[in-house]
Amino acid sequence: MATPGDLIRGRESAPDPRFPHAPPEWNAQSAFEVARQENLTLGDDHWEVVHGLQEFFARHEGAAINLRELRDALDEKFHYKGGMTYLYTLLPAGPIAQGCRLAGLKPPAGAVDRSFGSVA
């Protein structure tokens, strides 16, 4: 399992090579801060979700993110562990909504319903 010290090194001016698709303003410390605020303990699978989301958003840069396509991509990536059902155990506020917060990304339209909670 990665620790904050393992993931936070040299992000001041250059992109972190471990997160090649990360938004420019994002760093591992910001993910740890979000996790702390949301009472999460980040493990390897959380970081795999962060990598997967950042890569998906980078591949679709400039295009509107399709919520269903993103959900299906995460479900497929974690299929061997139980797909979206497993991801909800990791990210109980929603694998897409909470995962995007950890990854420094804006959740796609429909991923968050403020009147009800996370839906994706």
C-alpha cells in the first residue's frame, strides 16, 4: 500500500511521472487531503481508480465525458474484483464522483445529484 511519503516527492514544478495524466494543479498530497476529509484510507486500488480516471479524462480531453462510457470503463477495469459493486466498497460516495474528487477531476454531468447524493 502506498503511503503519503511514497507518493509525494518533487511535484512543485514538474509533473509526477507516476501520474502522467494528472491535471496540472493536482498532486498526490491533494488526493490524501480529499481522502482525509472523506474518511478514506487510500490503498492500492484507490490509486488504480485515480490512475484510471486521469487516463480516461486525458484520452477524452476536449470532449464531453460520457458518464455511461466512464462507468463501463471502470466496471471493466475492476471486473476481476467485482466491478462497480467492488468500487462502491472502496468509494462509498460513488466511484465516479468520489474518485474524480481524489483524482482532481470535475465529475461528468449526472455523476452527482446534490439533492440525493452521488449516483455514479
